[in-house]
Amino acid sequence: MNVNWKGHIVGTPDVLKGKPRIRGTRISVSLVLGYLASGSSHEEIIQEFPDLTSEQIMACLDYARELAELEVAAGLAGTQPRPTVHRVPRSLRD
């Protein structure tokens, strides 16, 4: 399944303090990634959060992939390590 996160992930200052989350929910991307990292299957996550779809879970992975690519690109450009703040661009917010 090829999923683009931009249709599923948003962040607004008034919900979860701007943390990236699944559009239309208060379920953060980091929560979903944590479940995946602990070995939960898509089915187990959906059982825990019935409003989620497998496509939304895949969008969380795509979001993480894109962030990892940005970090690598920044590192290759010779930038100094610094704390990273991940925000969803304004154009993608609800």
C-alpha cells in the first residue's frame, strides 16, 4: 500500500499542543508509531482505536520516513546538530 501522509496527518496549536496527529482525531502520530515499535500489528492498533484505518497507520509510517529523510539531508549538508522540532506545515493544518 502506497500512502502519502499529507492527506492524513495534521497539526494545529489548539489540539495536542500542535503535535502531528491523525486528521479528525486526537490520536498522535507518535502514539501510533509507539504501538508499531512495540510490535503491535495494524489489526491490534485498530482494535484499540476503532476509528483508525490501516491507511492512516501507513500514513504515520510515511510521515516518519519523510522526517528521517529530512534529518539525513540536513546532516549531509554539514549542519550542526541541534534540537529538532517537527511541525506540520501551515498549509496542511485543519
